[in-house]
Amino acid sequence: MDIAKVRTEEGKLYLFVAIDRTSKFVYAKLYQRQTKPIAVEFLQELIERAPYRIEIILTDNGIQFTNRRRDRYAFKHIFGRICEENGIKHRLTKVNHPWTNGQVERMNRTLKEGTVKKYHCESHQDLQNHLNSFLDAYNFAKRLKSLKGLTPYEEILEWWKKEPERFRIKPHHHSLGLDTSWLSRLKTNLTRKRCDANEGFFGNWYYL
């Protein structure tokens, strides 16, 4: 997980992001700090939201996720312990080789371009609202060439039909975090602008 810094008029925030390598489904959340407990909180929320069992998580070597080399004799890092407790393999990128986690690096840029670089956010809540809308549009409406024209959510449904034994629960909008108010906003936007639903949006889990 790489943690991106973003800003509003109220100050600095940290954007935690995870993307599923197979379905391209993205989960992201803003925090005011980037500590070990925050990283664990984000991980636990991700595990809870994902309808299937997460097998592998790839992060960088930040202190939020792993012990420093000089701390090699310290207790196992809490992030790694939570992964073990949930049957998840925690893998690290090579030091000074962030491009090995390139999929989330690209998504990091995409999220910034779709939020803080596109809108002027006076408050943290403004940014959170824009982030929620972007994620809903990307996950549930954006059709991706890499998924043969499916949305990330539709890809998860196809996966569930083929391998239901890998799922903890049946996938549905609520479990995956859909902001249902976005649907009414999208409908209003389509009526006013008569635009395509995907207009303005970019076309194992990895952490940014």
C-alpha cells in the first residue's frame, strides 16, 4: 500500500487505496493520519467489504505495513499479523522499485485526476463526496477494455457465477460499498446533460 497525500482548503489528507488485480474493483478512503493503526483499520474494512476471500495483498515497504530493516528483531508487524489471522499472504514490493506495484500507482493518479485536480475542494467532506462519486462511477458504471467491456462490479458477478466457493457472501451493491445516492445524482446528470453515463471517468488486491 502506498499512501497518497491530497489537500483541501482545510489541510492535508492521506488517501489509502486498494485495487483488485482481477476485477479492477477499487476501494479507497481518506484519513487525516497515516499510522499503523490506520493502515490496519483500512485493511480490516477492506476484508469486511470484499465478498470473497482475499488471498494476497501487495504493499510497499512503508512503516505502516512492515518493520524497518533495523527492526528485524522486533515483534511481527501488526499489519502482517492481521493478514495472517485472515489467511492472507502479505507480499512486499522490492525496495526502491515502486513500479512493481504499478497497477495501483496508475489508479492513484487516476483518483487524483478525477478529484483534487478536477475540483476545488473547500473542505475534507467536499473531497470525500467527490471521491465517493468517482468510485461509484468507476466500479459500477465504467466499462473497461481490460474486462472485455464489463464494469468491475459485473466482473465480480461473473467470477461469483464461475467460482461461488471462493465467496464469503453473495456480492451485491451494499456489500461492495455503493453510495446509492449516487444513482439519483447520475440520473439527474444524465437528464440535464444528456451525456453518456461514463463521460468524465477514466477508462489478488494491491495497495497504493
